[in-house]
Amino acid sequence: MLLRIIVVIKTLGKNKLVLREKNEKIYQESNGNILSLIEMIANFDPIMQEHIHRIKSDEINNHYLGHNIQNELINLLASEIKNKN
């Protein structure tokens, strides 16, 4: 599942697209490109569906779709993307 999120962030970064917006909640309006693409992937991917289900049912509080983890991934991937361009 983490690999899917990394690929989404790398793809958005390579294409210089906005990653997030003010809303950071899954399946809500204006939640940004990261979460929008994760929602799309969840339509076809049972692993992502399960992770989202666990988030929505409050089974997990610290998850890969939260802004802290997103920030970490963005920072880690930023230099890689810059070096390849």
C-alpha cells in the first residue's frame, strides 16, 4: 500500500501538480490530488480499500494518508524528482 502512495506522489510531483488542498479527509470535496488519486485506486485495489476502511472506522489513527506521513514522503521524494529533471 505504501508503494501505491509513493507512486501517486512521484507522479504528481513529476507533473508539477498540486498535491494537497485545505481539506485532508478522504472522500470529501477539495481534498487534493493525492487523496483523489488514492480514492480512485481504492475502486480497484482491495489493499487500499481495506486501509481506507480502517481509517474511516477509526481502527487506526496514524496512517499513511495523514499529512505528517505525506510530508515525510514528499520531502524524501523531492530531491529524487529534482535530480532526475
